[in-house]
Amino acid sequence: MNTVITIGRQFGSAGREIGEKVAEHFGIKCYDKELLSRAAKESGFCEEMIQNHDERPTNSFLYNLVMDTYSFGYNNSSFVDMPISHKVFLAQFDTIKKIADEGPCVIVGRCADYALAGRSNVVNLFIYGSEEAKVKHIMERYSLSENKAKDMIIKKDKQRQSYYNYYSSKKWGRADSYDLCINSSVLGEEGTVNLIIQYVEDFEKKND
């Protein structure tokens, strides 16, 4: 096993749970919130601050400046003046690259596919679902009414979409941004896990 699997996901599509089960099958780590703790530890930011800015967009600064600064590193003077949200993004970006360097794993969200662009051992997936299935999942998970679940889904997906579209050069949820997009409502959680396992195994054979 040599593959790093990144998973973009709609809120309520069970993307994280699916990622965890795929990781379990292959005996590798799955990074979701764990990535934040590690980014905090390695960057010196407090974890709460990283969580507050997690997958939330900002329009307060030019994207190009972020990438310029990224290439110069943290000691560049423009990094000091940079909004905190960008510093958090860069800390996560660095952590994602380090995690992928350490070996195969599953990374959920946080523009991981973009951070690892150009690597030949990465499979980028996007998991979405029918509105009905997502609402049901969120109602059960957070004990919410149907309307509150719907509102939460819209809000979370808007955040994720803005964040991804802002920081990456691709479009969130659009098929040509990923290697494989799967509607988890069709096969259910287990069926989707099996489909991904098959896909990754075939990918590994092809890359051998």
C-alpha cells in the first residue's frame, strides 16, 4: 500500500465515516480533526484558533500573495502581516504535505487534493449524497429537526465550497476537480467503502 487518499465531501454524505472505514481496511491512518491538532503543534498556533478558522473562507487578502508567501516561508515579512486565516491555511497545507510524506493515509477535506497536486501516488475522491439521505444523517447525528438539519447542510457546504474555491485553483464538488466522485446514497456507507477499496486496489496495481 503506497496510496494517499484525499476525500472532499458534502456535509451529511458520511464522507468522514467512509474515510475512516477505508483507512481501517488498509490499516492506515485517517486524518480529519487530527490534522488540526498536528498543524497546531507544528506551527505553534493554539488549537482553538486553528479550529475557528478550519475550512472557512476569507476574502480579506489576495490569494496570490498567499502563494507568494508560501514559497518564501514563514519568516518573510509579508507573512507577519498576513491575516490569521491565511496563516492557518498555510500551517494546514504544510502539515498535509508532511503527513503524505510519511506514507499512505486518508486525509479528509482541507484542500488536501490541492496541497498534494502533482504527486503520482494520490487518489482524490469526492463524496456527495441525495438531500434526503444527508438530511436524515444530520438529523440523527445532531438530534436536529428536519429544517435545522437542512439549514446546517446548506451553511456547511457553502463554507466548504468557498474555502476550497478560494484557496485552490479548482472548483469544489465539480467532477473534473477529482479522480472519482461517488454518491454515497446509492450504495450506502458500506457499499461506498467497498467501491473505494476496489478503486484504490486497482490504482495500486496500475501504478506498480
